Amino acid sequence: MSYFEEYSDALKGLKFIDLFAGIGGFRTAMESFGAECVFSSEWDKHAQKTYLENYGEMPEGDITTIEAEDIPAHDILCAGFPCQPFSISGKRMGFEDTRGTLFFDVARIANHHKPKILFMENVRNFETHDNGNTLKTVKETLNEIGYDFWCKVLNASDYGLPHNRERIFMIAIRKELNVKDFKFPIPTYEETCLRDIILPDEETAQYIINRNDMTIDESKIPSETLLNKLPNRPVRVGTINKGGQGERIYSDLGHAITLSAQGGGPGSKTGCYLINGKVRKLAPKECARVQGFPEGFKIPVSDGQAWKQFGNSVPVTVLKHILVSIITTPEISSILENEESLEDRELATA
């Protein structure tokens, strides 16, 4: 039994919504623990296609046009909302300061439905964005509408994925539930590397990069004896052109660099890697693997769209570790088991 299988029914009976859903990273993690998705929203038509193919449901479109009362009641609200500046951040603070931003839609839906838990994710620099005022505004807004708030930057590399991806994760719990503290999961520091997840050469030939301006520093190529023994980080072994963005070459005995929805150069969005003597990008399926998506995850879009989607996604394995922390926190587990039913809460908010 894998580590997570022990918790496969831990959220059974609970309902969640998936906002700014992308290709369903939150949904994959939540459903693996038995929770039921009752609403999803994603405006990008290509991401909608991937979502539909994998979950059998077309997400609703622009969340800013959807009334809170038209969304079903739920226990957990999941949202990987985009980072946006708040126009008057640092002046008044609170709920009104978020209007005109996509976080406002998270807040207004939470304010209406009052789910037990908000589970959110954003880019690492959200923590310091606008000199910390953005995060401060989020915290004060959630406090104003009745939530205690915790956040922490976690790196996927520290939780069993060969992928250097730092993101801020945020947990908010309703104040009346009286949870005094929440602790994010301790890193597992599992020994892993990109080679663990690469596809056979015959499936990746189209991603090989042939450039006359490629330079490999043989002295930096790790020994094969160091398989899964190197620090959990990317290991740079060469450059293309001047070594700018998308022009750095890494060893497959290290970790992947952060997948990105943007970026240029021959390694745009995935980075360049020396694999079996050839330099290439990662295939979309390899991107799915370094983000922790299951083997059966379907990719019905072009490579370009797939790279963008995985670059925008959240590392599923990290979400699962956070969910285990939620499930195993005594105060929270009792809440999840004993809090009033959704039917009661629907009557209360009707």
C-alpha cells in the first residue's frame, strides 16, 4: 500500500468546488481521498478541453460572471487564483480592497457559502508581492469574513517529485471551528531524479534539440553512480547560445527546473535536458509526471497547449501531503466528521 492509499476514503462524504481549475490538479488530489466535486470553473477553452476529457465535466466559464447562490454548497473551496495587485492595497485593507481582483470572487463565494476550509495556491512571490501587502490583504479579508489563515511556501522537490517548483499554499479555516493551529507537512526529502520519470527514447525523438551553438561541460555531468544520490535540485551541465532563459541544459540525474506557462528559447516552458546523450525538452507526459498527475491522465491538446497547462498547474503530490496534514490534525478531523450537514447549511443560507 502506498503512503496515500491509507487515506483514500478520508474525505468521503465531503463536497468541494474547484475554482480557477486549470486542468484539475486540486480535483485529482481531492478525489483521490474520496471527496466529491460539485462545481468547477475555468475560463481557458484549451484547459476546459483537458478537464472535460479527464473528469467528464465541462467547467463553467468566467467565475466573475457567476453568482455565489448559483454555486452548490460545499465543505471545501479549492482555488489556484492568479496573483493580481490590489488597487488600494495597504490603505484600508479588507474585503473592499479586493474588488476588481480574482481573489474577490474566492472571498465572495466563501462569504456566502461559509465552507469549513479554503485550500488555495499561488506563485511563490505572492508572499512578498507589493511589499507583503497583497498577502496581508488576503489574510485580513479572510479574517473579516470569518476565517483563520495559515500559509507556507513549499517546494515540490522536497515531497517526492523531481521538480523544482516553489509555491505558496494557503489554508483558511472557519473561526467558529476553533482550530488553534495548522502545521504544513514536513518535507519527505525522498531520493528522486528526472530519470525516474522519463519516457523511452523512441517516444521522445520529436523533442530533441539540434543546435550548433550547444555546449556541454563534460566535467559537470554527474557520474551514473550518483543516480538518486544528488541533492534534490536541477544540475546544470551546459548552455545553448548565451545561456539565457530556455537556453540552459540540465542533467537527468537532477531535478527538472520549474515548468512554466511562458518563456522562450529552445527549452521554453520545460527546460533543456541531457538525456541518453541527447539534449531535448520534456514531453507533455513527462511534464504530467513531474507535476504528480496519475499515469492515466489524458492530454487531448497540442504539445504547446499541454506545456502551458502543466506550467500553470499545481503539483498534485504536494496537495496530497497537505491534505494528509489536514486529515490528521485532530481538531480538523473531528470537524470534518461532525460538522453540520450540507443540507442544513443550504437551508441556513437559502
